[in-house]
Amino acid sequence: MPLLNKVYDFHSHTFFSDGVLGPAELAQRARRNGYEVLGITDHADSSNLAHCVSGALRAAAALTEAYPGFTVLPGVELTHAPPRQLPDLIREARVLGAALVVVHGETPAEPVEPGTNLAALKGGCDILAHPGFISGHDAKLAAEKGIYLEISARAGHSLTNGFVANAARKAQAPLLVNSDAHAPEDLLTPEWQRKVALGAGLSDEEYLAAQANGRELFAKIRKGPN
């Protein structure tokens, strides 16, 4: 199977949280970089969840309609929420209309509350972002529940990409390569996405599998809930 020349990226931020661009400019720059799918997943907790999802829904509808062949997915990244709140917040995000629920995992670059990875997985998020030194138990749970573990292009979060890749490999958990873009220079290109994957220790075959995972997740989102 040849490497794709299109980017599927399910993790980015706009000025609805701490990104520097509005959704329209982020989408336009992503399109120029070879994106086919862009997930807008601004940082949220119980205080701003409705605001972030509402903004993402409006942006996704307008931009997807404007650019045939390019899709913006309305999502959210639950960030630094207390672990015991995560299952309820994941459910609330879906009720509000989020097509994609990401949880900010236990990256070593930030003081994320221990137990966040496990609570996110038990709560049924779609993607566990930059899960840091994820345990074998949690990686196995991700595999059992079909939750994607992230290989991150973002500095700091990327420090444990190799650890995540190895844990996922042992547990047979699905991987995605995402940008976690906060600024235009963070957006991926097809070749840069591949380099992030190879830098994490993935083979080209494993990177092809990660690309296939992206197409699979996109198909699930388009199909909608059962």
C-alpha cells in the first residue's frame, strides 16, 4: 500500500482556546499543507465545554461546505479535568454534538493528574492524546475498546512518543499521528507526518497502519453513532 499524500489530523487548536488562529485561517493553511481531514479540538473542562463545542460545530459546518474534498471535524480536547469528572464530560461533549472527543493524556511535559489516562479510556474517549508513560494495562484497555493512542508532533509531548509506540505495539492498540497544532508552523505535511512516525520508532508498515487508522476513525465519525 503506498503512503498517502493527504493528511488526516484529529488534534488542533484555534483561538477558542490557546491556538493563535481562527478556524477559517487554520483550515485554509491546513488545506495548503495537504490536509483532507482536520479535527478542531480546543481545550475544555466543565467551565467552557459548551462554548468550545458550539464554536467548533459552527466552524466545521461552514468550512466543510466551503471546501469540497476537505472536512473539518468538530471536536474538543478535555484538558486537566479531574479524572473522576472525565466520563461525565465525555458524555456531555457528545450530547452537545462533538463528533470527536480527545482527552489530554498524562504527558510528562505538564502536571496532569495521575489516573487521567485510565479515566479517559474507561469513559470511552475517541483519542487519548500524548499519553506519556502509559501503562501496559492502559494500553491493553485502549486496544480492547478501540481507542486511538496518539503519537504527537508537538514539542514536549513528543518526548515519550517512542514509549507510546512500544506500549501500543505490545498491546496491539491503534495509533494515530497528530499535530496538536496551536500555530500555523505546527501543521503537518504528508512527509512531516511520516517523519514524526518514524522518529517514534514506527516502521513504514506501522505508519501505513496508523494512516489506515485515521481513515477508519473518519469513516466511523461520518457514519455516526449506532
